[in-house]
Amino acid sequence: MAQLLMIILNDTKLLPDLLQAWRDVGVPGTTILSSAGGHRTRNLFSRIGLGALDNLFERKEVEGKTLMATFEDEELLAKAIGEAERVVGGFDRPDSGLLMVLPVTQALGIFKAEPKEEKAPPPALRQNWAILRDTPIEKLNAMMDLKPTVVNLDTPLEEIASAMAQQPRVHVASVISSDDRLVGLLTLRTLANSLFFHILPEEFISEITDVEKMMDFASRTRRRTAEDAMKPAVWVKRGETAKDAFIRMHDNDLPGLPLVDERYHVIGYINLLELVGLFMSEENDASGKENA
């Protein structure tokens, strides 16, 4: 059975020595409370009155400490009692205090489990990433060295699929007008949906849940060329940065986008996967230099 050792210590100057002695013998933990003896308090009130209540526990003449510790080990309890007797000089001495041992029917938390080792958190944002995001788009285009897939408004979807197959790292076709200006984009996903609509129409019927989607379903039956299936044009221009490219890809849910000149002629292509790879390769290069 667990037991509670309670000591009312009148001489608070002995508190540090008692705590150190208990720590040396292995007392698991001690609770310390401020206390005031009834006899001393009554004498104080008789001299000062009830006004002494405001700072009762701060007055040296009644100041005391109550210590409590719980034990399951009889031998350790005996050591703690012996050390308390030694430090105080015996509890039979006047004004020494009081020592009591009380039975405890249930005690939880006397001994604590070892804290779990916390794994180190993943590294924060790489320091050089803030610099890389301002990389000029022309430099990125040269590093990626991707040839854009460019098609005309009237190019059949089948021909666009063949052209994109020749550039497997380019997942967005740039649609241009008769004067070679960018007018739209055709993503691989849109192209695949347009083609597979005729191959597996039953897969798309389940998507019809309202009139608007029914109209979209009907429009898919008429898609034959780039102009029929393309989305509005989104691009980056010379003089912009990697930050600009990512924001436009993110905002428009695009896996890449074309680089255009001042006349909106397509002169390059920026791929999202290549952009991520660029940042990671820069980080690996930096780590390699630090380890060298």
C-alpha cells in the first residue's frame, strides 16, 4: 500500500537541506505548501488583529512549510524519515514541526514513464529558395531546354496528340493564330478527355448531374480541333521570374506554360516538374559544397 509522508516544517531555513537529503536518497517527488500554525496565528491575531490575514503567509513569525511525498517502497520511506529527523535535529525538539505517515488507498503518478524521444522536425524553408524564386525566366528556359509544342487553331486533336507524344516533358500545347500569336492552351488532361470521350463515352455520362454539365457533355461531341478544346491563354514573358511562372501555373491549375516575347510569339516552355527539380538540385548542390 502506498503511504503519504507529511512534514510540517516550522524552521523554513532547513528546507533546502531537507530537499537535498531526500533527493540524495531517491525520494521520487515532493510537494511543498505554505502553511501557518494555528497556535502562532492565534497569538498573532491577539496582538495585531484580523488585519494580519492580508499577508499571513508572508509573516516570519507564523511562516511554515508543509512537505508531502508519496511512497510505495517501505525501505525508501524509512530513509526519508531518517533524513528528515537528522536535518531537523529530531521532531521532539520544541518548534521543530510535525512528521506524519498516512496510508493511501490509491496513488497514481508516483513514477512517470520516460518521455518519448521526439524526432527532429523537417528542415525549414531552404535559405537559398527565397533567392531562387527571383531567377529570371530566360535563365530557367535555357536550363530546362524544352521545345514547346505549338499547334494552330485548326489542328485536329489527333495531330496534337502525336505532336505532344514527341515532347513527353511538355504537357501543355500552345495554340497560335494565323499571325503566330498565342491565343490558347491545350493541356494533356483536356486533350485526353476530348479523345477518350469518343472511346469511352460511358465514363463521362456519370458526370451529368445538372443542365450545365449536360451542355458541356454535348459540346464535347463537337470537339475536333485545338480551337474547340483549348483554354484561355496563360503565359510568362521575358523579364519575369520563377515566382511569376509558379503563381500562374498554380492559379490556373497548369503543369506548365509557354514563354512568349513582346509580340506574344511562343519562344519557350516552363515545366512545373522541371521547376521543382531545379529548386531541389540547387539545394543538393549547396549541401554538397558545405560537406566538401
